[in-house]
Amino acid sequence: MIDLNRITMDPQVCGGRPCLRGMRIRVTDVLDLLAAGASREEILADYPYLDDADISAALAYAAKQANHLVLRVA
């Protein structure tokens, strides 16, 4: 089970953008690293305060955001 409570939004941290556990690492930072080809192991080595569950939460959050309702105008 992926814990989406790891994703936090606080107007005082990164302008309210989705971050991991209130830290100043945004979901988009993790996604950009993955998209650039970084492995989970590389990300965790470069950001030792993150753990594997944070990466999973970032991916799950992005998937939920991409799956949005499309309304058609009549």
C-alpha cells in the first residue's frame, strides 16, 4: 500500500507545491530525476533523507494527477 500522506503541501514550503514529507524536495524533482534516467538507488544515494517509499508516493501522486475527468462541452 502506497502512503500518499507522504505528499504534503504547505504554502511556506516550496510555494505550496507538492513535496515529500514537508521537506524541500518537490514531487516534480523526483519525477524529473526518474524521467532523466536516474534509478531509485541513485536518487536515494544523492538524497539520503528520502526513502524508497517516498519515490513510490511521488509516482503514485503523479499517476493520480494525470488521471483526471475530461468534460465535454455540448
